[in-house]
Amino acid sequence: MRNVEQLTDVVTFHGEGPVWSLEWGGLRFVDMHAGGVLTLRDDGKVDRITVGKVAAMVRPRAGGGYVVATEKGIALADDLTAAPTREVRLTDRENERMNEGGAAPDGSLYVGSMAWDGSPDGGRLYRVTPDGGTEVVLDPVSISNGLGFSPDHTRAYYADSGPGRIDVFDVDGGVLGERRPLVTFDDDDGGVPDGLVIDSQGALWVAVNGAGQVRRYSPDGELLETVEVPVPGVTACTLGGPGLTDLFVTTSREGDDTPGAGAVYATAVDVPGLPVLPFAG
């Protein structure tokens, strides 16, 4: 059993999307429904940039700055410490908001969505190319969540929390190809797959929302390890730290008054992660 440490105070209502990048000095994550992009400083304090109504995920940009998914699209910042100055709209559907995603090996950005009311099939998965082009890749999805690429960039793993399933795609140059089910959750799992990250052995670390766990699966879907977190609303995870062997976990206090819900947790792991892929736009 790994010893999980509470790393921060309760700093989010619905923490999500942790990402480690030396470009911005370590760990960033979002306070989704408060529209906040948060940075964990070395002294344990947290800085906050407000970007709007929603901040669904954040990634570094290859040319500097960051990109953040907002309510209806993405916003681009040239300065790591400032609010975004440009937007790319992805949807005008009233009940739809962005939720999660990630950058691809070709420099494009995948951004998933869901319905505000959580209704089934209310979301999509979008792709934004470095030149600003947009396309719908999957339609419909229910609650589009974690997305990560294998170390050799030939596979992508994707979680849709609505049906409780993790799928695997063949990948060609960053473009998603054939889709196959990998892991299906049922009532005995006690939760649904949420955010995920891939380590250097190609294994998936998956936040299991509702179960208070992060689970590690092999590339073929075999359960390898379970990490217990002391709050049920585990939302997402990433690997970071000096050797990429620290597992960081975000949590939510949405509908949960458990002490410590909304804090960031961490534990050391044996297999390092991978450097985060930046958005080339």
C-alpha cells in the first residue's frame, strides 16, 4: 500500500487536469467550475489565474505560454503568468461545455466536452490543429475525459465516464484511428474512469471518480495496482517531480464534504512518467 500525502490545503471546488511541466515550474491544475488555472509553488502555496467561467484542462504551448479549455472552446496565453488573450470557439450548443483532453504527438490538441446537465451523448471530442483548424473527431460521447498517448505514439487511451469505459485507438502521426474497448467499469468498481496519464512503460494510471482510487492498468487492460486516496472524488492524475516518479492526484468537493476533498494528493511510484506533450498552436 502506497502512502498518499495531502500536498495542499483545500484549494479547489472541482480540481482537475494536473500537468507537470518544467516550462511553467512544476505542477499546474485547474479549478474547473471556478475558471481557475492553479500553479503549485515550491513553498506549497498556490497561485491562481482566472480565465472565465470554466477551466477544463491546461497544457503548455510549444512556443511558450499555455492553452486552456474554457466553456465553449480553448483560450491561448503567451505569458505563463497572465490570462489568455485569444480564443478558438469549438461549440455554440447551449448545454455543452469543455471537460478534458490533451495534446497529441503531432502538436494538435484534443478537447472533449459534455453536457452541463450530464445527459448521455451530450458531448463530443474535438481536434484543434496547430494552425487553428478544428474538427469533430467523436460524436456523440457522454462525459469526455482523460486522453493519453503510448510512449511510442502508436496508441491513444481515452476515457468516457458516461458509459464507464476506457478505449484504445490506433494512432498514425497523432491522428486517432480504429477504436476498441479496453476496460469497462461496472457497479462493482464503485466509480467511473476519469482523468488518466501514461507512464514510460506504457501503463495507464486512471483516476476512479467515486471510488477514491487511482488504478494502474497494463497497455492491454490488466489491473496492476490500486492506490487509495482518502476522499472519494478523485478526478485526475499525472506523473511529475524531478524524476517524473511523483503521482499527483486532484480531487473534488462537488457533492462531498469529506475533509480534504478539493486538495491535491501525491505519492511516489516506481515507474517514471513521460514529458508532457505541448500544443504546437
